[in-house]
Amino acid sequence: MAANEHKNLSSANRHNPKGFENAINDTVLSKTSGSSPTETDGNLEWKSKSYMGVTNYKMQGYITTALTNYTYGEDVNDNKSPFQMDIDYGTATVSLGSMSPTNFFRIGQACVIPETAAVTSISGWLTSNGDYDVTIAICKLTPVEDEIASVVPTVIDEITVEGLDNNNRGIRINETTITASSVLAGDIIFPMIKEASGGSTLYMNLTIQTTTF
């Protein structure tokens, strides 16, 4: 029986993976995400090689006097763009506000997603010279061509940490459970920030990682 083990078979006697014969050229065998808590119930599927990979988006910024409302990055036309984040969004809840194309196209920290993907992690650091809760929202917008109407951003994920009352003390951010991870080709992603009490100076330096599959 040992001679019949799979590892001992010649290439001619080994079968191809499921679906190989009908799979399109230049594809790889993958497993879908599934829905079980153990993350093991996905199905096999063949995907184009162009959908395999990881992309990192850097988002770095600061605000000298944090607000209780969310704020976001300066217009690219401002000499403190892309780092200063002092544009008042007008509300502390992302879903209660909106942005015109004039605003969201010009956020200095905004990144355009080139392919359909999923945000898999948000990693980096934050500092605060206050000791209040600070919340970072990583948001997305789906622009519509030739449309002038304002758009309500969607929260990809919100992360809340407590300030350490000193901008020399870093607060680690390492988020891998993402609330709404899906992003589409052409989506714009960008950060917003707020503080529970307001008034502190905040600095953040993050990497947003997406995976195509």
C-alpha cells in the first residue's frame, strides 16, 4: 500500500485539482471567504492572478486643536496639505454628514482604490497631548461620474484609543477586525479624526492594507 501513496505516484498518475480542466489560463486556485465563525467553510474557486496581492496605503496627519466633530485633511491647494486634518466635517457621526465632490476630491490624504479589494488591516501609531478618547474613522466614498450631488461616506472601520497626555508617547493601533471591509475600483478612502473632549494636539501615522482575491 505504501507504494500507492500520492507522493509516490508519477506525474502521469496524479489528478489535477478540482475544476482544472475548465479553468481559464493564468488563474490560481483559491478559497472563498465563507461565513462560518471558524472561517473554514469557503469553497474552491479559480481566480485571475491579477486579483491576488496586497496593497498598502499610507495615511499620516495631525491636528493642533482636535474637535469633538470629525475632521479631515486639508484641500490639496492648501500649503499644509496633505497632513493637516482641520476641516470640520460638521458632525461626530459619519453617517449624519456628507461631502460634495469639490471637498472629497481634494482631500490630500485620500487614495483611489485601483481594484476591487478588501481592507484587511489598519496598523500604525497615534499620539495625543490629552488623556481623552480619540477616534479615527477610515472612510470610503464611491463617486459617480458627472454627478455634483453630495455623498455620504461609509465607515470602513472606527478605532478608539485613549490619549496618553504626551505626544512623545505612542499608542499602538493594530486593527484586523474590519467593520465594512469591501472596497470597489474607483472608491476613494481617507481618514477622519475626533476627540471626545476636544482641544488636544493629535498625530497619526497609519498603513491601510487591502487584499485582492
